[in-house]
Amino acid sequence: MNGLTTANLETMTIEERILLIRQSLPTPVRLIAVSKQVSSQTIRLAYKAGIRDFGENRLQEAIAKQQELEDLPGITWHFIGHLQSNKVRKTIEHFQWIHSVDRLTLAQRIDQLAAELSHNPNLLLQVKLVPDPHKSGWSVPELMMDLPKLDQCHHLRIQGLMTICPLGLTPDQIQDLFQRTKDLANSIRSQPWQNLTMTELSMGMSGDYTQAIQANTTMVRLGQLLFGKRP
């Protein structure tokens, strides 16, 4: 854990945790603090320690925090939870990034509402490279089939891929999954799309972010390492 262990985690301040993590990350890697179930006061501490990217997965909870933190400039909000179609409009209005676009119909709905709202949200396509009943996302064949229609979503900035490792994988299996996700992004990027950029990879959480870094992720989503265990 690059200096963070179970034994000393609870004794460290948020500032100390953030400092250790930021020092361990390569410069191009963007640290997203997963602040779900974290108070606005705690987010202020993380902000003071240099964090500017925060990830939330519950819309109403996030909106309440955003209102309480309006005085803090430069925050970028990332939606990282499962997105329901009936919550797309408010998500577009309140988040600059959506990491969890997991199906074509959802991307098309976001594109439609983005046009109405004159917004151009940054999107990541959630992929599922190994079977997992607890995770959503495209399989590789499904994604390849949907890419031409995704490329027609002109109001979206489709920036890359996101993935979450299933539980129970060995370290080697985790490393392989992250590498395959990177290879998939590279393969898509090599084709002549109009609106698919594929320069971003959102891979790695508190338990596996070091392996994601080895696979050249550009974003890591860390919650427990920064804020400790939540209820």
C-alpha cells in the first residue's frame, strides 16, 4: 500500500494519507477521492490537502455536498455509481465526468439530454472483461458492435474506459485484466473514429491501484485508503 498498512491507517490523519498516496502516484495519474458517505467537513480537509477530484455514487447525497462546498473553487465531480436513466439529467447538470456508462441506450440518453442542456459531459465506457454477475458493463464483443453508434453521440466526450475487478481474483488475474483493458483502449483508439478519444483509463481502487498503475491507468479511484472504513 505504499506506506499505508492496516495497522497504521487509523492512526494517520487524512492529510498524511493523501500526502503518502500522492507521492506514490506517477505524475500523469489523476487521484479521484471517492467521497461517498464522507462528510462535507472531511472533504474540506481533503481539499486543503490538495485533492480536487471527488467521486460520488449517490446523486442526492452528492448534490447536497456540492451545495455545501460551493465556496471551494476548482473541484471536479466524478459520478462513479450505477446511473439510472431517470437520473441522467441531474447527473449531467452536477457532474463533469461520468465513469459508469455501461450500455448503449444510456449513452444515447445522455447524448440526447446533453444536447438539450448544452452540456458536453466527459464519459468513460464501463467494460466487463470477465464474467461478473455483480458488475455491469460491456463485454468486448458487445462494445465493438456498439462503437459505431457510440461514435454518433456528438454531444458526448467519450474519453476512455473504466473497469472494476471482480472479487476473488488473484494478483496475476487482476494485473491481466487491467492490461487487457488498456490493450482494448489502444485497439479502439487505433481506428478512425470521430468522437471516441480513448486516452483515459479509470482503473484501480484501494485494494489494487498499484497494479492499475503498472498497466498505465490515468485515473485511480481511492476511498478507504484516504478516508478509512465507512459504515
